[in-house]
Amino acid sequence: MLIGKILKLSVISVMMTIFGLSHFAYSGEMPKAGKRENVDYYEVVLVKYKAGMARKAGKMIKKYFEPAGKAAGVPGPWVMHMQTGEWDSVIFWNQGASMGALDWFMDADGEKWYAEFVKQSGSKEKADKIRADYNALVAHSSRQIGHHHKPKKEDAAK
């Protein structure tokens, strides 16, 4: 009987921790709706290229994708090239203070980028071929969403 109660309390504690409600569970307060403040949301794309294709993919990004972004005046991602682990690259796309941009299959910046990419490629067909050639270099990828707490203004001034 005692073991059953301990197990039940352990399961409840784990569930509260998992769902981020541990503060409310131990304080006696009722949770209230609230939006995260002072955060930026990120789309994080992990990419594994086919064997020996990472360098070619990097060259394509530099030759085609980055110039289109610069010409379109849209922010590009922050990219980390991995030294160890499964992934070759981790690409961080800042989505701003809300996840609203993720509601769109193509947002306004994506539309501007694609229009410039087509212009620089010479036609939609050529642009689509370049994208297909790049995608053929990818063995697999994973897309994650997360948020980053920005430093408070008084902390940033230090």
C-alpha cells in the first residue's frame, strides 16, 4: 500500500515537472494563462548530408542561396558546422518574438527570397532544379522549434 502511494506521488511529480507546472504544484497557486516574454523563437534544422557531399552543399549555399537572401534584404540563418555527432550542420532561423511565422508555409521574407532566387537563377525551372540538386545532397534532416530567453536590458548593458 505504501509503495503504491509512493509510486503514485512519483508519477505525479514527474508529470508536473514534464508539463512545467511544478511551481504551481508545490505553491498551491492555480496556473494562469500567460505568454512568454523577452524571448525569440527559433526554427532549428539539423542536416546530415550524404557521404562526401557536405562541401558541395556548402558551395551551393554560398553560390545560390546566400546571394538571393542578401539581394532580397531578408535575414539569413545562423549556421553551426558540427565537428562531432550525427549532424553536419545545425541551422538556426530566428522567428522573432512569436511563433506566428510558423503558421505560414511561406512567409513574406520567404516570398521575397524565392523571388530573388528565381531572378538570379534565370527562371523558376532553373531555381527549382538548383533546389532539387541541393536536396539530393541531404541524407536526412530534422526540424525542431524552441525559444531563447533574451538578456534583460539591464543585463545587456553590463
